[in-house]
Amino acid sequence: MKDPNDAAKVLKNGADNQWSVSALAQFDVTVNLNTMSINVQQTSTTASYKNFWIIGDATPGGWSMDSVIDQKFTQNPNNSSEYYYQGSFSAGEFKIFMGAFNDFNGSFYMPLSNHQSFSNTAAQIVTGGAVDYKWQIMSSGNYTVFVNPTANKVTITPGLILAVNNIKGKVLSVYPNPSSGRIFIQSPTGFDNSRADIFNFDGKKIISSTIINNQIDTTALKTGTYILKIDSNSDSYSAKIIVK
């Protein structure tokens, strides 16, 4: 414990005196038991987190931390700065916690405001329950959530994004992309008569149709970026498309 008369000294017994920090950051703490001294040095202005779990009634585990131990984010093999979680979501809310497991007063990633639009990827680290903002899933389905702790960004996208480019070993190609009319879906297995849904980045379904001759008509869409989701043979695949 901290010596009440000298913050650089350590006491073995005594009152429950504690050290405090004024900023969320990385620190090196060195304790010398020979001299009963302590040295605390801030090494970075940002906290370093590598363990993230998703929690909320939009997730299969709900709000119980004991039930979401398997809902841990995985490092993105395509971008070492990102971590991702993908799976089935229900309509509801969620937030992301990290650090000490099972501590609701610990550190969470939250949106800047409650039910922030998915198009705004900015996120904040909240510690100690200062606020309790959450993201909201409007339509149930598969989603992929990316966390970038370096940039403090959380990206939420409908569909299983990391499964997009591989269909049983075959490559899925969507072209032209950007498009101003019909888009073609090229795959050796084919997607004719499969269901195709197009979502905006808020997770709202804009178009739902059946793929005919491996084509989808996008002329009804406004200029912007969308997520194309294809359900075929009990599998779900997604791709980002741009309409100009």
C-alpha cells in the first residue's frame, strides 16, 4: 500500500492507501522490495487493449458476462490493428468490454452517443460507468463488428464479412464495383435463385430480391456504399458494393 507521507514508498501493512492515475493510458510500475519503493511511469497516452468481448441483449449471451465468455473478438488476419467478432445478432443493444473479465465498472468501448448510426465509426473508452451508451441492432441477422483500438473505431457491418471471398475454396467476385446499374456475381458454384439483400451501413434492409442469371439490379439505390448479403444453401456471404 502507499505510504501516506511519501507516494514513492510502499508499506507492507497499514491503512488502505492507494495510488491514483488521472488518465487512461499505459503505465510501467516497478516495485523494489529491498528499498520498499515504487516507480510509476506513463509510457503511452493510450491504453493498450488486446482482449475484447461483445455483450448485450442483441447477442446470444445476453447481458450476463458469464454467458459471453465465448463472444471474444479475434485478431483480424488481414489487419493486425483490428479485432473482429462475427455471428448472429437479434434486434437489441450491445457494447464492447475489455480488460478485467466480469467487471461492469471496468473499461468499455461505447458509441459517442446512444444508438449512434453505424455510419459513424468513432468510439470512446468509458471506465467506471460514467455513461452507458450502446449500439443498436435494428434487424436480426448476421453481423461483423470490427474494433480498432489504435484509431478508437468500431465498424459494424451486416453479414459475415471475413467469409466473403471464399466459398468452399472458390472466389466470389462482384462487378462492376462501383456500379450504376446491374451488378454481376461471378462464382463457379453460381447463385441463381438465391436470395440477395442489400443493406445500408445502419443495418437497414433496402432491397430484397432473387438473383437471376447471376445479376442484381441496383438502379433503385441512391449513390452510396452498401452491403450485399447472399443466402445460398444455408450459407451466408457478404460483399461491400458502391453505387455511383
